[in-house]
Amino acid sequence: MLRLLVLALLLANAGYWAWTQGLLAAYGFAPATLSEPQRLAQQIRPEAMRLLSANEAGQAQGNPPSAAVRPAPTECLQAGLFTDEQAEALRPRLQSSLPAGSWALESSQAPERWIVYMGKYSSEESLAKKRSELRQLGLSVGPLINPALRPGLSLGHFSSRDDAESELTKVAQRGVRTARVVLELPEVNGQMLRLPSVDAALKAQLEALKPQLADKTLQACR
């Protein structure tokens, strides 16, 4: 009896080992397969796989990048020169109307302005006649900034007297005898309004501030 029990245990152990090794699969007896090696064999260059961001995935599908990552176009604008009094009057309006950090009032300087000048003339008719004569000589005529020199003509403005004197010599050689060099504007210290990053929304807000800019025009930063 004991021998039969030992023999049965040996046969059971041998059968279990054969089952776990898949030796009985041909007879319909085999453990469940927990891996799929056949799928690994079907992979093509698995080492080349990488994760894509949302924008990269969209571009791969032919979609444009998300508008959320496109920075809005901006430009740098400035206006001035303001006197200290004008700047102090403007400051509270800027603080109440524009976002903090979007603007600055910076100390600046407007250099002196020399011109090759002709005038004053007795009438607008005389001024128009002289302007026509100068254009026939091929000379360009610019506007005057200083109202005290009107009615008159400017044949060029310069940041130094020496440059203006050099231009005067040139126009004299072309037949102009009554021009002279004058200081149109002295050097001026003041403050410049600077807005380094103006987008469409900020530009709309600036429109409401134009009456407070003392006739100073917003221009591209230099």
C-alpha cells in the first residue's frame, strides 16, 4: 500500500512538471500564457520611439500649432520730449489707465538743432516764390519747428553748427546768397514716455490717452 502511494506521488509530480513545461500542450493541457513574445518580434525599431508634445502631435497630423503658444506681435513706442511739469501731470493718467510695467518715463535729452535758414519773408506770396526758386535749383525745403522763425524756409537741419556751416557753403555754390545758419532749437532736457512692448490691446488703450500727450506723437523707438 505504501509503495502504491509513493508511486502515485511520483507520477503526479512528473505530470505537474510536464504540464508546467508545456509538454502536454499537444494533448490540450498547458498553463495560460502570460507573455506575448510574438508581439515583440513584430516591433520595428522600438528604440526610435519617443513621446510627442501636443503641438508636435498636431503638426504630425497636419494641424497648425496651437494659437496659445504664438506670442502676440508687439512693438516699442515712445513719445516726447516732455518737460518735467508735463511729465508729472501725465504720470497719474498713465498709472490709472495703463497696466503696471507697460510704460516708463525716462530722463532724456533733445540735442540742439541748427538750420540753414532763409527768411523772414514779408508775405506768404514771397515765401511761395522763394520756395519755387529753390526747387528749380534742385534744393529741398523743410518745415520750420520754431514758430519765431516763420514765415521762412529751412534748407536742412543739423545737430551741430559746423555741419550747418558746411551745408551753407554747398548751397552758396549753387547760387543761394541770402541763406544763413541759425540755431532753431536749443538743447532741451526732459522726459521721454517709453512703452517697450505694445500689443493691439495696449494700443487701443493709448488712443484714449492721446489728448494728454501734449501734441507729442507716438513713434517707433529709436
